[in-house]
Amino acid sequence: SRATLHNQDEMMKKDLRIGDTVLVQRAGDVIPEIVMAIPEKRDGSEIPVLMPKSCPVCNQPLTKPEGEAITRCQNPHCPAQRLQGLIHFASKAGLDIDGLGKKYLEQLFDAGIVRDIPDIFNLNAGQLAQLVGWGEKSAENVLAAIEAKKQPPLGRLLAALGIRFIGEITADLLSSHFRSLEQLRQASREQLLEIEGIGEQAAASIVDFFADPETCNLLDRLQVSGVSPATQLKPRTDQPLSGYTILFTGGLTSLSRDEAKKRVKDLGGQIAISVTEKTTHIVAGGKAGSKLKKAEELGKTILTEEDFLRLIEPSSS
């Protein structure tokens, strides 16, 4: 079975070694977590965990920024970085391009057909026909799915681009303050910091991303390929969940977490990733964790799954 170990710092802190017998507990009554090694079980054959100094793919030096727990390859041209960027872009967390999953992107990448994001939007049937496993119908379907994503919501495109510290919720937050990608590209660090929910790290990351000549080239090529984010309209204030900022914790049974978030956004609400003063409601599903406790301490409105369903489908109550 699997258990959470988090990162390199945790391994070093707990002095975990390859071959150790370990104590595992259910953290928060949900996720199995490695608590500690059991030293008395060691026989001398255990091997200390040593992090690599260079990337196993591009052989460039790895870095571990101060204050962060993750060791990273910083080479933007690293093949593994490029491939994972493509996979993320097309995934459900990105533009959600139907039929263009990890396996097919690996195939396209290895063949040299798709090397960066704009290449996706320049694919044609002739290129796909060269590859094993691509029938005429599947190629048509993928090309149609790609075409359908050429005018994505701004927030969805921002999340897909893989900007450091910018996930789906922060991307949606940005899209609610900037009506176009061009407006966001011109935004200063100070303007970004005026937005509640945007901190120093995110603001610096956004400014650095759009100032990078490679990013400018990528965005220009996307535009040439016909990719143009839909103009962001000002949020309506007459929608059922206008003014609601909802956080989900624990598991849902009637619908997936992604479906629930989409329903909230479709009805004019916003999604929170942590309990703050701005959070108005928390939906507590099965095995809700520490977020529920904090919400109770702050006096937030707690909804059960049934309460939430009545909120989004009042006619069914």
C-alpha cells in the first residue's frame, strides 16, 4: 500500500533510509503517513537517501530554493519539463482537451511533432496519420477537440499555462479582475498585490512569467494559431451564489469535487482553497479534516452535502 512522506525535508528530519522498517499511521483519519523509522529493526544494510545533484533527464544542476521543500530542475528546455508542461496543458487541470491524454502526447513529443504548446494547435491529420494507433476517426475527434479549445475562458488558459504558484482557483481570481490576457500581461506587481488572495510569491511569479521573452514568443505563437481567450465579462450580481465564497473539505458522494466547484462558479460563486475571513460557507463532506475545525472556530456557515445540493438546486428541495 502507499503512504504519505511529503518531501525530502521530511525524509531527512525522520532519518529514513532505504530498507527501514517504519511506523505508519492514518493522518487525520484519512491518509496513511510514515511517522518514523524503527531504529532497533535496523541490521546495518539500510542505505541513506541521497538526493541527486543533477536532473536525470537533462543533466542540468538541480536547485532547492531556500524555504522550499522541493528540489527542482530549473532548465526550461529540459525534455521532461516540456513534456509535463504539455500533459498539464491538455489535462483536466488545464484546457481539458478530450482525447489528448498523456499516452498520445508522449507519442507526439517523442516523434518531434509536438514540442511545445503552440504545436498542439497546429496539428493536422497528416501528422497524426504517421503515428501508430491513430485511426482516421480518432484523429478527426482530437483535432475537433483542439479546435473547440481555441477560445477558452481566461482563467482556464492561465491555469493551463503552468505559471508557478498559479492554480485553478488563483487563475479564476485573476480572470475576475482582468478582462483580457493583454491586461494581465501589462499588470504590475503592485496592481496584483491589490487583489485579495494574491500574495508576494504569486505576484512575482506572474510578473516574471509575462516578462520572459520565451513566454512572449509562446503567447504570440498561440495568437497566430488562433488561440484567443474569451473576453471576461464582469461578474453578474444577480446570480444565486453571487457573494458566496465556498470551500470544500472531505469527500462528496453525489458528485465529484470538480463538478461541485463548477456548479458553484456557474451560479456566480467563488471557490476558496483555505479558510479565511473572506470564506462565507464550507461544505463538509465525509471525513472532513482540520479546515472544518477552523471554520467552526471562525463561525463560518457549515453546510452538509445535502445542504449544498439544496443550495445549488433549490427546486429539488
